[in-house]
Amino acid sequence: MRIVLIVAQSLDGFITCHEVPGVAWASAADQKWFRATLSEFDAQVMARATFETVRDQILPAKPTDPTRIIMTRTPDRYTEDSASGQLEFTADLPGAIHHKLVDAGHKNCALLGGSVAHDAFLTAGLVNEIWVTIEPRIFGQGTPVVRMKQDQRLELMDHQRLPESDSIVARYRVLP
Ligand SMILES: NC(=O)c1ccc[n+]([C@@H]2O[C@H](COP(=O)([O-])OP(=O)(O)OC[C@H]3O[C@@H](n4cnc5c(N)ncnc54)[C@H](OP(=O)(O)O)[C@@H]3O)[C@@H](O)[C@H]2O)c1
């Protein structure tokens, strides 16, 4: 199963604008590209704080939705929101999440943040590709793409300027 980390960041590497949760700051071009891109994926993984910012959009879970896995240390708090095979809350580590998705037959998983999820999967060596939208913004403060010390080498696959914008999508392969 391929795992692709998909993220929009400011030029200086932040995924939020200062302390404001969510991605309302991202360009319309990126939001359009992101929605279209997600249709390629049959599974999504995100951590709990990111889930909170999109819960109104994804609840209640529908049978046509991709499988969504939410990383939390306290999954029991979310039993009412859970829908087996569609929206699951887990304290599993990335390796176990990966195994379960593979066993369920998933082929393409989007890793949707935030920094806790990025760090956990990168540290576990489970990210195959990184697709980053570089937005023409500088924030100086905010949530960083990663918080932990990393030294990951990447290979550029391709890049594009999103239509009618100054936003760039660069797609990288994660090198072993
Ligand atoms: N620009 C973008 O593309 C983009 C992408 C994604 C997110 N974001 C933004 O980034 C922000 C969220 O990022 P974030 O880094 O603050 O949070 P996060 O990574 O989304 O979630 C952090 C939470 O993950 C849970 N967690 C699961 N396993 C954990 C572990 N082993 N250790 C610690 N925590 C664990 C904890 O919640 P529990 O307390 O429930 O355990 C923790 O509070 C949001 O504002 C979101 O909108 C932006």
C-alpha cells in the first residue's frame, strides 16, 4: 500500500497560520486541487486535532466515503462517532495502522496530518511520497510540518503551478 503525505504549507514551513486551527488560509486553487486529488485515495489517516477541524464535513460517515483512521490516545472517547470500516479511532502505532489497512485491501492511503501524524509515519519509515503545496505566504509562527528531528531525503517526481495562482505543488518520492 502506498502512503502519500499531502500537505499545504507556507513558504516557511507552517501548516497553520499562527495559532488558528484549520486550513482556511490555503488558496482556492489548492483547496480545489486537494479535493480532486483525494478522490485517488481509498483510505485516509489523520490525527485527532486535524479531525476536529473537519469533523463537521465528514460526520456522519457514509458507505461511499474512503476509510478514515483517526489517531488518538483515547479512542474510547469517540465510540459514538465511529463506524466500523469507515471511520475508526485508534491508539495504534503507524505500523499497526498500515497492517490493518493492507489486510483490508487498501491500495492508496492519504496521510492528512497534522504534525503528530507526519512525525509518527515518517519516523516509522512508512511514507512513500510527499505531495506539498507551497503557498506564497510567510507566517513566522504556526504548526510546523514536522516537530521531531528528521533527516529524510526526497527525490522530486514532478511539480506544477496550480491554475490561476502562485501556488506550487511539488511531489516527492521518499528515499529509503
Ligand atoms: N496545511 C495543511 O495541509 C494541514 C494538514 C493537516 C492539519 N493541519 C492543521 O494542523 C493542525 C493540527 O496539527 P497538530 O500537529 O496540532 O495536531 P494533529 O497532528 O492533527 O493531532 C495531534 C493529536 O494527535 C493525537 N495523537 C495520536 N497519537 C499520538 C501520539 N502518539 N502522541 C501524541 N499525540 C497523539 C493526540 O490527540 P489525543 O489527545 O486525542 O490523543 C494529539 O493531540 C490543525 O489546525 C489542522 O487544521 C493543516
